[in-house]
Amino acid sequence: MAASLLWQGIRAQDSSAIRAINANSFARHIQVLASDAFEGRKPFTRGEDSAIHYLAAQFKALGLKPGNGNSYFQEVPMVAIGSKPAGNMVIKGAHGEVSLQYLDDYVAATRRVQEQVSIRNSELVFAGYGIVAPEYRHNDYAGLDVKGKTVIVMINDPGFADKSLFKGRTMTYYGRWTYKFEEASRQGAAGVIIIHETAAASYPWKVVRSGWSNSKLHLQTADNNMSRTTVEGWITQDAARKIFQLAGISPDIMEKAKQKDFKPVDLHLQTSLVINNTIKKSTSHNVLAILQGAKKPDECVVFSAHWDHFGIGEPVKGDSIYNGAVDNATGTAGLLELATAFTQLKQKPARSVLFLSVTGEEQGLLGSEYYAAHPVFKAEKTVADINLDVLNTFGRTKDVTVIGMGQSELDEYAQRAAAKQGRITVPEANPEGGWFFRSDHFNFAKKGVPGLYLGPGNDILGKAPGSGKEKTAEYNRLRYHSPADEFNPDTWVMDGMVEDVRLMFDVGYTLSNESTFPQWKKGSEFKAYRK
């Protein structure tokens, strides 16, 4: 069915479904989810209990089927590791030492499920970006044996500095911090330390500090993560400069590492570090609900959003509750709005629709990783994932951002839906931030399922060009991953997120009634997985 005719059908027969996505109900859900009573919705806490039972109750009230047999919950076994270094990180060399202060200069933790881990007199090696990418003929570990050593690497990938390399300013997965930790483990390193840079990371040091000052969650594994490096962490740029100076190397080495012919450098320095851990194994939960398809119930379209945030953490200006209103009470509320809209349709979609609210996104996309490994609908039967994360709080826009534009045919679905609203789709303003790899659709992509991830537009109606982009930058600078991310009904303008979620409804409804599957585009690193 042509998309335009389909939309006309919705307008004519099911306008109640569109109206179900509205500012009043949106705000009510956000106000509850981002309230202090939900204590920042951290997994394993009372905040989790409050959040998941609220979601299950809403799905049940809508008449949606439990998504996991007879339950709305999918158990996700996790381990919480609270890592605390035993003092400063001391770097020693022939000409002295540098002492780095925890949280101010460095952060460090471990994934290993042990009460104490340590590295002793571990040699330091600067390995550029810490990337092995055969398709780009790039290997920072070529000829390098790092077993027992600690590698220092830079955030992002070479394309950030030289647009002729990799995908230019569009970050690849090789640029993500998660990849750098994974690769160092594959190389057998004892430790891996990332040099933070605000522009290349797309967030300031305070985000790293707040995220690493509390316990971190990981999926439980059979080997208790003993295959991972002993120590993972970050250092500030100033700390990196001090280390290079101690090694007798100019800090310009970080600029040289951005060049194509860079070779790793042995710093002739050593470090030792002891990390004491508190360990708690427990079970968190994804929340799932299904609207069963009328004709092809074994095929599904997924809408996803993560319910979790950081809970109670390091106080900032006397506030220790990380409410996560924008990130991601907005997306979670949007999921409920979509669920309500689909239940208002007079005619059920042909395919099933899965509403999936996942845990542990803030800890490394854990809930969606677990679902992807233990799906209700197999990957080959999953049409697409439409992901909601950090919605527009500043009003209607002329455009809507497609994060990761160019990856799949879902771009065209979004473009057509936006055109019906008199809008256009645009690529993300800062693709160097690697946003396509930073939310839950990514774990679907790794299984070959195309993901659509929309962000707020850049141009607010009636305001100067770029006004939306400025609002997003302001949020990232002042409220992202901090206690300041709170719901404010006096300043939030809800009609922008309403319009964006209605657009997602259009895309999802279209997909749910088609017989074909959207495909990855040529050049996408995920195309092979679908095959």
C-alpha cells in the first residue's frame, strides 16, 4: 500500500489513533517517570521497581498482551560492580612520577567480578586510537605485543581529524569508547585508558566523572568477565599531557596520532593500581508488550525506549537524584503514547507490534543487548526497530533529524512521513559524536535489523535558523546526565515531541502493513548481517 494512501486511511478512519498522541498525556507520563519518587530509575533499586511496574500497568490497561509468555517482564541477569581505586594513579619513569587524582584527573573501574583487582608495574604504551579496522587498512596494534601492558588511546576515530579517512566526521563504531575497551581486551592488554577530549567525545569531562563515580552494571557472563582487561578508565587531556612530558615526549604526539602513518609509542613508563570492588549480582528487567498482528503475527515491528537512568549519585548543587527527564522519560512516555495510538486503530495492523522498554542503556545498552540475544521475535522476523531516546522539549521544528542517515531504507520512510507534516529530514548536526551507536537500536543493527533513530530538529518554527540545534547543545552542556535533567512544565514546549512521535507512528504503521522488509544501504557495515 502506498504510504500516502495509507496515511489518508489513517486520517479518515483512525484519527483517534493520531489524537491519542497528545501533549497532555505525554506530560502526565513524564511527570511520573521523572519524579523524585522514582529515584532516578536505576536498575536494582526501588526506582526500577517503580518504573517497570508503572509501565506494565499502563500496557495492561491498554489491553496489550504480555510480551514474554504470561509476563510483561523479561529478566536480565546483571552484576553491579562498585569500583573504587585505592588512591591516586601514580605514573613512574626514569625522571620522576606523576600522581593523578581520582575523579579530577582519572577514573578507573573493572568488569571482572572480583573483590579486588590490580595491575602492578604495568608498562604504558600509547596506541593512537586503539583501532584495528582492516576495511580501512588501519591497525594501531600492528606489530605490538601489549600483553600485561596498559594502552593509552584517544577517543573517536581518524576521520574526526582528517575527513578523507574512515567516514570523515561521521564516527564509526571504531570511535566509540566501548569498542576501544573491547579491542584492548582482544589484544590481551592488562589495562586501557582513554584520553578524554570534549569535542571528540561530544560531552565534557563531568559526564565521564558522574558516570564513573558510581557502581556500573554489566550483563552476567559465564567467565565473570575474566576475558576483559583488568582495568578500564579515562584520563583528562591535562593528565595525558603530564604523562607525555614525563616520558620526554611532546604532547604533540596526540596530533601526530591523527595522521595515517602513525606508529604506537612505548612510553617507558609504568603504573600500578589497586581497585576494590563491591559486587552485587541481581536481575533487572525489560518490559515488553505486544499488539498481535491480524495477518502476519509472527513478523513484528519494534518500538524501543530505555526506562533506566543513573539513580542517586554524586550531588551537584545539593541535588543527588539524577531524574533523567529528557533522557529518557521522554522516550519512555513516547513509547506509551505509541502503544495507546496503536490500540485506538479500528483495524489492527497486519504484522505484530512489540513495545519494548529496556533496562541498562545508560550502562552500555545492556537490556537491548540481552533482548537481541534472547528475542521474542527472531531477527529474521523483525522488520525494523524504531527507537525513542531524548525527545524534543522545545517545540515544533521545520525538520527532524535522522541519526545515522545513509544506513538503511528507513531514511526514505521517515522522509515520506515528514513530508506529510510539511517537514524535511536532515542528518545529525554532529555525526562525529557517534550517536547511531549510542542507543538501543544499535543492538538490533548488530543482528541485521535496520533501526530508525530520530533526534530533535534544528530549526524551531518562528525562530532563527539553528535555534533547535542551540537548544540541544544547551541541554548537552547543562543538563545531560546530571541532576539538572528534570521535568519543567513551565519551560518545556510539548508540541515538538508530539509531532515527532506521530511521525514515528506513521513509519511504524506503514511497516506493520507491508509485505517487504526495509534493507540496509550499500556501504553500511550492517548490510552483511541482514543477509
